Amino acid sequence: MAFEFSQDSVVEIPIDPTIPFQSITIPLSGSSYKLSFKYNTRLDTWFMDILSSNGSQLLSGCKLCLGVLISESHTIEGLPPGVFVLVDSKDTTEDEFGRYELGSGRRVRLVYGEISQI
């Protein structure tokens, strides 16, 4: 998968892997959004919800997977115009990652950005 983010549009989403259920409010592309993260121990995976600043559910239950552009294939009014993607900072060939490998300063990081027109 090859794509390029627009210059100065990349935001790292601060996730704390020690907190299995967490929400943050963050500015993305000029608007505020609430992002909720839930770790499912049975499935050993993280899920994300995207809500508008007023709390309206925009996208729910997105499984976080390496290399998958989250929100790219959704045309839901109110979603941020960019995409979310998990980045493997160690550039390994592993598709799987554990609970504590996701987050700021960890092997796997969630970033948001607007894709450049190539």
C-alpha cells in the first residue's frame, strides 16, 4: 500500500495501552472529534469509535489492523476528511500486535492525516 500524507497534516493519536477503555477529544482537520478505544481481551485486539464533538456516533467498532486505512472507505457525513492508519515504527513484517505494543512511543502507533493528491 503506497500513499502520502499532506504536508503538516499528520497527527499521532495518543493511546495509553495500560487503559483498556479510553476516550480522547482531539482536533483533526480543523474540527474536534471524540475518539474512543476499547481493548477486547477475548479477541486480543483494539477497537475504535469516532464521535462528533457533540457526541454523535459517526463510526463504531472499527478493528485496528496494521496497514488498513480506517475511514477511507466510509462516506459518512461528519467524518474527518483524512484517514487513520496504524504504523509499525520498527517496520517488521508482523501483522499482529499485542495490547501493550500500541500507543505513543510503542512499536505500533495510530496516526491521522489527509492524503495528498498524487
